[in-house]
Amino acid sequence: MSITEILGAAVSGMSAAQAGLKTVSTNIANVGTPGYARERANQSAAVHNGGVSGVLVGEPTRIADKFLEAAVYRRAQDLGMSEVQANYLDRMQALLGSPSGESSLPTRLDAITSAAIAMSGALGVEQNASDFVARATDAIGTIQRLDTDIATLAADADAEIGLTVERINALLKQVHSLNDAVSRLDGLGRSAAGTADQRNNAVQELSSLIAITVREQPNGRLMIETAGGAPLLDTRMRLLSYPTSKSGSGAALAEYPGIDIRFATDAGEPGAATGDRIESSAVGAKLGGLLDLRDRALPGFRDQLGTLFGGLARALNGASNAASAVPAPSRLDGSTTALATTDRLGFTGATIFAITDSSGTILARTRIDFDAMGPGATVDDALAAINAGLGGTGTASFADGRMTITAGATGRGVVVADDPAAPSNRGGVGFSQYFGLNDIVQTEGALLSPAGFSSGDQHGFDAGSTSDIMLRDSSGRVIARTTMTAAAGGTMGDLVTQLNASEIGSFGTFSIDSAGRFRFDQAAGVSGTTISIPADSTSRHGTGITFTALSGLTGGANGLAHGEIKPELRNSPGRLPLALFDTSAVVGERGLLPTDTRAAQFYVDSFGKVNDLGKEGNVSLERYASLILGETGTNAANAQTRYEDASARSQDAINRRDSYSGVNIDEELSLMIVLQNSYSAAARVVRVADEMYQALLGTVR
């Protein structure tokens, strides 16, 4: 080997040591940088004329394991979903408050029972009645406030969906740009390690926002798809498009637009649609968690609150309609029903109608036997029978779905009571409760009692009016949808047939139950589905009662938003029905006693009595309230546990990745010493070669 070759090999060794020291310095400088993968100088033997002539220094190599990085992405997805769910469910739990808190829903419901017990005493009846009315008002107000607060949470989730979509788009643009940089540097043979680190950090954040599959291509680019296989990034970039302006009002909507995947324009904005859409929590990560909350969890709880209100109203109205105030009111104004005067009456049993004076003495009475009227009797027939039986001392009328019974003269009152031997019944409630004649809870546009229709009854909707019905799966995705259209002269059975023949019918069966409500039974192998009705233009006989309200398919149709204790009772609590009418008394005898408070026990019993809550089954009000509140607490606790587990697993995946690709100070310092020694050794060879040159030159001279 010549002196020149020796000198060249030594200089290349010095250069290799310098490159290694530079790489080590870069590693040490980034020891605290999240996601940084250490680098190693790339060296190989230089071969000249068949022999080794030094060291070739290449671009630094990034030390990383793509499988460990993929594990970090997967754990980030789990963490993103569990974190947002734990956050929102914890907020919902905070809105409910402690079960023992003064303003909590259980406390409000217990207060009604306590006030009802106090009314059964002999003393302070009017004061106790006032307290009962106030407690019932507070309970309804608490349910309404909870409903409003949960609706606000849903609106917050929707707003956060919009922000998350914006961040996802920003990260997709960043990864796309870094893809170009990595591919270009690889093509030039230069190190893309730093750029790749930036890209991987962006992909990790992207994974926490939307579940993705990442594949590295031979040219160094990353191809990204959603968990469902929809491309987001390959040679072309796609962006998510969500019209947040439509849902930016701060209020929950009946239906939200989907998230479209669109090709990006040259200006970096969403352009032409790809045909792919994101519509459910199946998209995973934070975005999936927000969609699940907005479309399933939060509306589901609001639906339960609506059912709870409906159960509370039915329980209180059931007690009030079995009693009467003393003196009896001069006019009984019923609640809105879905009936017209030509509709089938549909009652069995018997009801007593009476007119009393201010002392409770019966002036007139009649017993209407609905069984004797026959199955073809109409509402008009019932009105005629009542008016004939009262003989002009009282008048019953019916208009716009509401029944009204008035006493004929000042100082007289109207009493309606079921025959205890054969109580009237339609849809599981008596005559007075069905028509809401003595209700203490009222609402608008909803039925507080089952409709009681049968399949042969006319549907009564205007021809061409529609109801938009959606079926969602357990992830909140719309799996079937139909627009039910009312045909002229059709029956309730025709509507059932139409629904069963629709797309939704392939997932279950519609029918009309014994209470006259529509029900949907899932098919074998189908579970976790929920029905919602976002739009409804129907109105039965112009009463304002829609298909949504009379069908009972959703708890949100119980009129919670407009529910209230009747204003006349809030203003005069002494008018609360507490006396039981003596159905055995005849004209001239006292049917009501001013001191009678026996019906107070009905209010007490109503909370523990098993009620038909429609699609929620037969359960007592106390039990149902405990179930939904307990379920909410359990869901919040489980969500927090999932978040803690996901956080631990995510950190473990990051630690495993970093233990392989991260910077170890001791290792780097040890390598620095080796490289310094290598540099010194190469420098010594240079010095020896110089001495040999000097000796050779001296010999020549």
C-alpha cells in the first residue's frame, strides 16, 4: 500500500468519525423530543482496484421499528375514543349530581312522595297540597333542565366534531406535504430521518382523532385509509367535509349531516366527492367517540328522560283522575287526544258522570255502560249518552280532540268516576284519564296516555302527509330508513303493513300492542337498534297529534319540553283532587266530603305501582328512575376505567417504541468515546504518514 493510499484511508476514517460524532450529537440534542427516532451514521468499506482503501460515509439511518410504530397508532385510536367518552359521560354524571343531593332527580321524586304522604293527614290539607304541587313542579322542572343540559352536551359534541374534522384535515395536509419531502429526499439519496419523525408525530396525532390504517410504500410515502377501508391519502389527498354551519346554532338537532370524504383541490380545499362517507362511531378514535355520543348515548338518555316524564305524568294523572276536588270544578277541560267524534269509542267497563253542588250533594248522575253501547259505538255516541243521562244539568262536548264537560249553573261542579265493579278501560287507562278530564300534568302536541287504537281504526292523517323513520344500529349508524306516507282512507293496520314492507322491516317487525301503541320487535340476530323520527308532517284529524306522538316508538314524543303542572293548580293548590266520589250515592245524597283526603294515598302508591312505560316495559316509576340514573353512573365509571386502561396501554406502546428507537444517553456517550478514539487513531495514522513523507523527502534530498 502506498503512502498516498495510507493517507487517504486515514482521512476517510477521520471523516467517518466526524460524521458519527455529528449523528451522536444530534441524538443527544433530541433526547427529550417526543417521537424522535435516533440515527446512526451509515458506513461501508471503500474498495479501489480490488482492495479496501478506506471508509465511505453515507446518509444517517433512522433506527425505528414499523411494527412498534403501528402499535402506537392503534393505541392512540383507543385512547382518543375512550378519553372523549369519559369526558362527556363525566360531564353528564355531574349534571345529574349526587343521588343524595338536594337538587338531584331522585331527591325531587322522593320529595313528591313525602309531600303526598303529608297530604293524607287530617291537618293542613291546603298547605300540604301546596307543597305537593310545588314538589311536582320542581321534579318536572328538574327533568326538563336535565334534558336541556344533555341537548347542550350533544350540541357541544357536534361542535367538537366540526373542530376535529378541521384538525384531521390539517394533519392530512401536513402528512401529504411531508410525504412529498420524504419521497424527494429518498430519491436524492439524502437522509429523510428528521422529516420522517415529523410525519410520524403527525400520523400519531391523526390516529388519536380517526382510526386509520397506515402502509409505507417503496418510495417512502405513507398510504392512509380509514378503518373501513376508505382512502384518505395515497398519491392524492382527500379531505373530510362537514357542514358545521348547519349545526352551529348551539342546539341539538333531530338529524345531523354526514361527513363526506372528498378529493382535495389544488387550493387544499374539499372538492369532488369520492362517494365515501363517515356516519357512525365505527370510524373510531376521537371522531368515532364524538359521533357515538352525539348520535346514540346522549339522545338515548334524553329518550329515557322523556319516558320518565311520561311515566311521571301518567302516574300523577292516574291518581288525580281517580279523585275530585271539593267542591267539584264547574268545568272539566280535557287534554288533547288523537280522536275525532266519528272515531271508535273503544272503551269497556262503565263510568259514572255526576253534577254536584258546592257541598258535594249529587244533583244528577248517570252511569254509562260502554260494553252495552257495543263495539261500534263512537265518541259522538258517548257524548249523546252523557248529555242524555245528565238531563241538561251538565253538558259534554268535543272539539279538536278535546272533551269538555260543564255544569249547567253557577255553584255546581262536575265529577267523573269509574265504576269500581267494572272500571272503564281503553289502552290501559280509564275514561277520565284517557281524555285528561282531571289531569294535573299537561303538555302540548303529545299524548300522556296510550292512544288505544287497533289495526282496523282509520289512521286519520291527511293523504300524502309523511313521517321520516330511521333505524340505527348500536354504533349509531343509520342502517335503514323509510318515509311512511299516509294514504287516503287507510287504517292503522295499513301503516303497519307499509312499515313492515319497508327497508326497516328487514331488521324487525312492527305491530300494534294491546295499549294501541306501535312497537318494533327486532328480528333474530339483530340487537341494539333504536328508532328515531326526525321529521313528521302528519296530524290526526287536525288535532296536532302526529304519528310520532301516538305511535310511542320514541320516548322523546312524550312532550317533556312543554310539560307542566296545570297553571290553575299552581295558582290554587287547594283545587288538587283529593276526595273520592261515593259511586253508591244517589241523587240527593252527598257524593263528596270536604274533609276527604283518601286519594292522597293514590299519589303515594303511584310511584311504587308498576306502570306500562311502552317500549321500556312494565316497571314502577321509582324503579325506572333508579335504573336510568344507575345506568348513567355505571356508564360514566366504565368509561373512566376504559380511558385509564387505554392511557396505560398507549403509554406502554410508546415506551416500547422509544426503548427501541429512542435515545439512550449512556449508549450515546459510550459511542462518542469510541468515535473520538477512532478519530484519534486515524489522526495518528495521518501523522505517521506525514512522518514517512518527510523521511522520504529527506532521503531524496
